[in-house]
Amino acid sequence: MTAMLEVSTASIGYGPIRAVAEASIRVEAGQVVAIVGANGAGKTTLLKSIAGLLPLSSGHIHFEGRDITAMPPHRRVGAGIALSPEGRQVFPDQTVRDNLELGAWSRNLSSSALEDAVEEQFNLFPRLRERQGQMAVTLSGGEQQMLAIARALMSAPRLLLLDEPSLGLAPLVIKEIFAIIRTLRGRGITVLLVEQMANLALGVADRAYVLETGRVTLSGTGAELLLHPQVRAAYLGAGH
């Protein structure tokens, strides 16, 4: 059976530095798949390459059976892949509503369809409805993270790439973000999640991969990796 996303022996470099070495991952439709690992392991690099923002040095990326290795980023958005980037990267001098509308640029929607799409995000993120006229720079970190996810969802992706959604957020906000990830899975959106907080990522993941110095060293279900001694020792701490 064809996977929604298949990354095969992908190597990615920054000049002479190889950040990812022959990494292979597989994402089935409807799953939440997590990539966990320490800072500098290559997690964000791999996600950027899937989004088309970094070229592969070698290897291939297939999406829904189609080789997209050489496909430019804007066409990947049109094909059904959206990235919510590390550090949010919202448009600070635009309103919340403007950010959302910019997220739908690839869909060429009518005014009424665009309004329906915005309303869908407001229903998922009620706080954004309250803040819709505010400049994005005035939002809290948690609100900016919600906006970044909502903006990505405005392109109606079948595969959502989430890069470090918990970064810099308070525990209660992190809990809310992960509840949203579960909601998205319930709506049939496939999620590939890069996350340093391994306990949260593995707790929500159907399948997961451990990336260490650019190489996939472990894979299994989220539940299996939560119990794996190597993962517990390296990423979950003695308290787990």
C-alpha cells in the first residue's frame, strides 16, 4: 500500500556539513507521526526538505505516490503539504485575519469561500476570533502558535508539518496545542510532528522516529518508544 509520505535515504547538507544522513521515514494517511531528538539532530532540516525549502543532496521524497523531490515549495502547498514553522514566523505587521487569508493564497477562493475557511479556523481556535483585528506581533506566544497552525490549515492540507509547536510556551498552552493536534487527527488530517518534548510527542503519535545526529536510530509506535529504555534514558529523564 502506498504511504501518504515516504522519505527514502534522504541526505541534506549545509555546504560541507551533512545535517541529515540517509534518513528514511514513512507516514500513513490519517496518522500523527512524530520525529523526536535533541537539538541539532536534523529534525527541522528534514521537515524543511519535505516542505521544499531545502534541497536533498541525495534520496527521494514521495507524496501520495508521486516523486516530489524536485518540486518547488509553492507547488507542494498546492499538492496538499503545509508547514507550520519553528518559531511561528507569523507576519508581525499584519492582522490575525490577514495572516489567515494569506495562508489560503494557493486556493484562489471566492470571497464567500475564503470567509468560510477563516470561520473554520476561528471555530478551531476561538481565541483567534477574539484577536482577529490585532496585529500578529501583539499576540502572546501561544496565540502566535495557534495562528501559525491555523494559517497552515488555511491551505487545506492533507499533510500538516508541525515544527516544534511547544517551543517557548507555558504548560497550559502546550496542553491546548496538543489537544488541537488530536482534534486534527480526528478530522482526517495527517500530521508529521517535530518536537523536543518527547513525552508529549510520543503520547500523541501513532508512529515515531528518533533522529540522532542526522540519522534515524529508532522507530516504532509512539507507545513502544515511550517504553524504550534508550528513549527513556535520553529524552524522558529519570522521573519517567
